[in-house]
Amino acid sequence: MRSLRNRLIAAVTGVAAVVGLGLAGATPSAHGVSAADPVGPPQNDFPSALGYALLHPTAVPPGANDWTCRPDAAHPRPVVLVHGTFENRYANWAGLAPRLKEAGYCVFALNYGGGSGPIAGTGDIPASAGQLAAFVDQVRSATGAAEVDLVGHSQGGTMPRHYIKNLGGAAKVDKLVAVAPINHGTTLWGLGLLATAFPGGDAMVGTTCTACSQQVAGSDFLQQLNADGETHPDVTYTVIATRYDEVVTPYTSGYLQAAPNVTNQKVQDFCPLEFTEHLDISYNDVAGRLVLNALDPGRAERPRC
């Protein structure tokens, strides 16, 4: 985590020198849908993407939110990308979105959960699930697709389960691919460590970050979410974890209960010397390959280490 934290600090510090950390006045557009939102460049790592997002808080990841896109027979379902806590659509998906677009998918990404400037995903999780539900309906209406596939990171891999279970999402989602999700909670220490990677994030833990307390192991939200079965039989679930996750602790708490429609995977099962962490995993080539495999098992390829 130390090298990643140092890179994040460098990215944030460099941006702060330019903009004076004037983030509070910048607000993401509702559900991240606006024709005026700029499309940002591709990024190879999370610190670079975060630095760009701080300067451009409403940026769309490249390849996403082309509302003229129509799914084809080879890729019949649009892919909706769901960011994590303290993140936003660009910071999380500036690497994977163009990769999915190049593979032939219609790709969409939203900002959700309130927050300040580019720091989103902090609001009440059931309310955020309602925002996801509205966004999925927009995507379905625009593309003509009956169902979508969801790819989420961290909270973004867990919050959609509330949508699927309680808000009618099971009829509109075929697959949920969760990258480093917090399905069974983590420690407050883990969330605090995550918060230090973002400007002002540490001050939000336990105060204005409702989603933080809801992701602590044993929370009322997680108990209700996991009661009476963790999955819906009409949806296919894939969890992609990393042994070196310092936020989801232990990393195995991200796994879902075994079921015929559940696949739990670890990056290191494919590439033992891959040391990707919680924030970097959405930019990791191996994890990206596993996402593509989960979305289209018929074209699955073994990741290259």
C-alpha cells in the first residue's frame, strides 16, 4: 500500500498546486448523464486517473456513455460500470472502459452517492441503489436492451446486490461482475485506510460518509443484504479478489456463498506474482481479463502474467 499511497499523494498534491483544492464547488451531474460532460483520456493506473478526476470532476471515462451505441449479436447487453466509495466513474474506470469498448460492448458509467466534487459514493447505499436503478433504465431505454451486465468495484460490486434483491434489478441484470467487493464488510480500519487516499476522505469517515458505516462488518445494512440468501438465481455473479487487498479485510470476505451461479476468483490463482491492491485492481491487466471472461465465457482467455 505504501507505494500506491505515495503515488496518490503525489497526484493529489500536484493537482492541489494548480487548483488550490477548490473541489467543494464542483458537483457531478445527476447520475453522471450530461451531454456537456467531457470525455477524459485513457489512463494506465489509478493515481493518474484520480489526478485527472480532481481537475475534471464530471469527466466520462473514454469509451463510455455513447448514447447512440446499439448492442450487437455478439455483445447483446450493455455494460454498466459502478464505481466505489470515495471514487467516481472516471477515476475508477478510465482504464477498463476503453478496453470494454474496444472489445465491442456498449459501455456506460454513472456517478452516484453524492459527495463533494470528484469524491462520490459516500451516501446511503440503498439510496445509491435507487440511482443505479434509474440509470439502468436510462441505458435500457436508449439501447433497446432488455438486460444489462454490471461491473462494479468495491462498494460498486456490493451496492448492486441491493438493487437486484430489493429494487427489481433481477429482471434487468444478467451478470454482476464484482471487483474487490465488500460483500461481508470490512473493518473501520480498512475504510479509514481507503479514505486517506482521497482529499478530505479521512474527515468524512464516521461523519458524512453514510456508506462507510454501512460497509463495516456486522452493519445492519449488510446483515439485511445477506439475509435469506446472498444471490438471486436469475443473475450470474463473479467476484474477482486480490490477496493483497488492504481495504477488504480479509480479502475472502468479498466472496459470495457458493452456488451454481457464483464464481469466486482470486487474481493470484492465475498469476501468483501479481501484487495488485484494492484501488489498483480496476487497472490491473489480469483482473481486466477476468472481467472480460466473466462477461463472455464463450470467448474466455487465460490471463497473461
